[in-house]
Amino acid sequence: MTHRFVLRVYYEDTDLAGIVYYANYLRFIERARTEWVRAIGIDQTALRSGQGIVFAVRRIEADFLAPARFDDLLEVRTALAAATGARIVLAQDIWRGGERLFASAVTLVALAGSRPVRLPDDLRRRLAGPGGSDLHRDEDLGAGRAGEGG
């Protein structure tokens, strides 16, 4: 199953030509990642306050395929591509209707302070269970792309 997050492009998201400014795609996928984490049952505030663990983006591979424009209704699709002891790789794509506009692979690491740490057991179980590792479907995300380079 792929997590889906819908958003509207506002004037503030665009440049003078009415096209979404490139850095805003990263904001859109950040919002969707936060909602994906929430959807699999992880309370990031509790994880930080209870165990001192936060997630940080380690790497992003991004392809800008077509422009989004003012007032477009977009859907960010997020799926787990891979998970290791301290790392999560997500495939995140942005769609407008049936057209993929943006494709990315995002590597997250778990940190305590500024040091990498293993993902908590509960989090690893959630990633392996319903809504976690079964989120990745090649037909939704483009076979092979999401896990490359990781």
C-alpha cells in the first residue's frame, strides 16, 4: 500500500510564471513523510522526548519531470523502499492526475543527538508490518528506481 497525501499549489509556492519553485517540492514531500510516519503509528514527538531519537534526511535523489502550476491539485505518494538498522529509504513521487511530475528517493537516518542510532525495535516492527514494508509496489513507483544507490 502506498501512502497518499493531497495538497493544493498556492500562489506562495510558485515563481512569477506561476510554476512551482523547485525547492517547494522538497517541502511537499516533507509534509507527506510526516503524515506517512504518523499513519504507521509513530509519534515523533514522543520518540524524541522519550528516547531522544529524531529522523534526519541523509540523502535525496530527485528528478523534476514536469512543472506543477498554481492551483494544481497534487498527490504525494510515499512508499517504503528499504529499511536497515539505522536507515529508511522512501520513494516519494508527486502526481497531478495521471502524470508524474517529480520522483525522489529519500534516505532518512535515526539520530540521537548528532550520532546515528539503530531504529527502535517498535519502529522496525511497524515498518515490517501492515502499512510499512508492504507499502512499496513497483507499479506505483517505477520498478527499481526507489532503491537504487542505497
